[in-house]
Amino acid sequence: MSRIRALELGWHRYVFLRHPHEEFDELLSMPMGSSGIYLIGCAKEIVYVGQSWRLKERPIESLGRYYHQVPDISLPWSIALAPCHPEEMDERESTAIRCYAPKFNTSIPSVAKSQGRMPEVIGVAAVFRDQDGPCGAFDPENLKRQMEKARTNPTPPWKRKRTRRKTATPLPRRKKGEAIFEAPPEDDFDSFKRSFAIPHCSPLPFKINLCEGGDVVTRDGEIIGVWKLGEDGQVSFLPNDDSEPLFTDMLLGLLCEQIREWHEANTGDVIS
């Protein structure tokens, strides 16, 4: 998985409203195997440990899953990567989960292997460009503090729900010269759009929501236009009654921010 696809194709599905940090791009550009362990840090603690056969893409997917579960979305985040052989992933992930007890790890691959070898991190990077640098989660003192807290915790998150998670099936190898962006097969395109489209629901979660069916809806339920996904991964916004896109962007969060600013400027109403 190239770093270009990981950042551009993966990043735009999640409403971060923040640019990726150049350190993150540099981390993904390091030569490494496709399998291994990744650790996600927020502020001063590791909040999630995972394993994947897609080590350059999966951390972004996990970040998108947990980012909005932290109330303060302005906090700094970091990601660390630890490539390893597939046969080692259960042991190294389980050991790290037992060691740190991250709050979003509600399962552990193997309790029997959870006192084995730790992940061997090759690099840590800040996630968002508006950060001064990596968050404090991977500072030695904070790691030591989190390990001590986990050691004395009788009911860590992974112990409350002992469900074994299966390792993902590896993706096929990319052929030499193959295009970096791969549009989904035509019969899977609706599924691809649903991976980031928001169901019509109440209350809507964001100030600007790209809903299933193609509507662009404000948080108070006003439909202000439609969105379309191109085969190149670009998402476009067309205001009501317009036939041409007003904004187009690969980064979904930044597109929503442009739409919000345009709507507020034209109506004088600030979306709460």
C-alpha cells in the first residue's frame, strides 16, 4: 500500500477537518513490510493498539473510528508503526494491549500470548499538521505511567469483553506499474460510497453531513445541495439547482468546511 493511497484514498473518508502532518507522510514512506502492529496515541496516552496486513492504511481507518469518541477533537495525536512477521502479530499485539490497557481495546487476540514480545517500533509521527509535534503518548515517562496504571487495573478494557478478533485476509500484491488509485469495481461502488456517507438520522452528527442518497444536510436538517463521488476518489458539492460542482476535494473534512463557510456567508446564519 503506497503512502499516497493511504493518505489520499483513506484520509478523505473521515471528517477530521485537519490536514495530515508531513511527519505522518514520512513515516508511511519508510521501507517496511506490509504486516505488523500500530499504536495510536492521543494526548499523553496510548488509546488503541492494532494489527494489520495493511500497515500503511489500517491506522487511518482505526483513527477515523475513534477520533470522534474523544470529546476534545483539538488534542494532538500520534501513530507508531512496528512491522513484524504475520506469525508474530498476535503475540506482539496481545502483549502491548496487556501492557498499556488502551481504552479502545475491548478485546485481546490471545491472552496466552499476552506476556511475550512487545512491538518493535520503527517510527512515531504526529498525525495532524496543526500539532507542534508528536503527542506525549510515546514519551518514556508517560509510557511508564500508563504501564503502571495498567498493571494495577483489575478490570482493563480488554478483560471486560474476551472476544478474539480474527486477523484480516492479506490484500493481493500490487503489480509493477499498476495505478496508485484504484476505483472500486462498478458493482461495489455503492458500498464504497456508504463507507463514509452518513445515514439520514436525528440528530445529525456534523455541521455539514454528506448523507446516504446524495443529500448535503446541515445539522438542523436543511438540505442545501447534493454530493457526488467521482471514480478518481474526488467528492464534489453541487448547491441546490446548480448543475456544476461548486467545490471538489479529496479530503472529505475540508470539503465539508468549505461548504459550511459558503453556506454561512450566503445565508448569514452560523451553523451551531
